[in-house]
Amino acid sequence: MGKIKKGEFFCGTSNIALQGNKSTFPLDMQSKSRLTYYSTIFNSLEINASFYKVPQKKTFARWAAETPDDFRFTVKLWKEISHARSLNFKSEDLSSFMDAVSGTGNKLGCILLQLPKSTGLANLEKTEDLLDQIAESQFEQTTRIALELRNP
């Protein structure tokens, strides 16, 4: 029997949930960003802000620079794409989103596609098309996708 391969485990929150202000941080972290301190505790972060407004590529790059090499970001897909009526979104919106996300470099853990409750089996083909388009938007590595279904 073959040896069991060990995987990587990433643990984090869906936002930077740190109690108190920077004066409560360890002394060597008080002059650093909240993200830098967070990354000493966790090795992953889900970015929810990208659901409401797409951060600039340079913002993603700054976040990547503030974290260690083994840190990963899960980036929630912009609602203008994931929640477009019947998934009829503009393909240029997806291209712009993926270009911005490429600022994370090799620190992209996955793209989180959260579908609205209104997306059901009737939208299966369009959902598959969207997943394919995201997967084809590879930049430095294969793009992993997490799919959150909200319609049982």
C-alpha cells in the first residue's frame, strides 16, 4: 500500500477579526498592518470586500506583500458577476476581476463563487460556463474554485 500523502491545511477567517486597536498588539507588531499581524496567527484569509467592490490590482499586490510566502487568499467573486440575473454577466467584468486578483500572485488560494438562492438547476449550464471561464483565467497557477450553493 502506498504512503498517504499529506496535504496543506489553511486556516483563517472571512475577514480580519482582531480584537482591539493596534496598542493591544505585541510591541513588534504595533507599527505593522493588521493583515501582517493577522498573518502571524492564521495562514489564510477570505476577502469578502471583493464581493461588493473589486479592489485594485495594486491593493491585492500590497496585501500579498504584507503576508508570508505560505499565506493564501480566498477571494469572493464580485456580485455583478455571481449575482447577475440568470448569470448573464459581462465577460469583460470577469476579465477585469481576474486581472485585479492576479495581484495576489502565487498567494491565491481560490476564487469563491457564492451563488444566490435564486440560482438553481435551471441555471446549471450557465454555472458550468462561469466555472469554465474562471478556470480558463489562469495567471501564475491553476485557479482553484470554491463553489457555495445556496439553493438546495
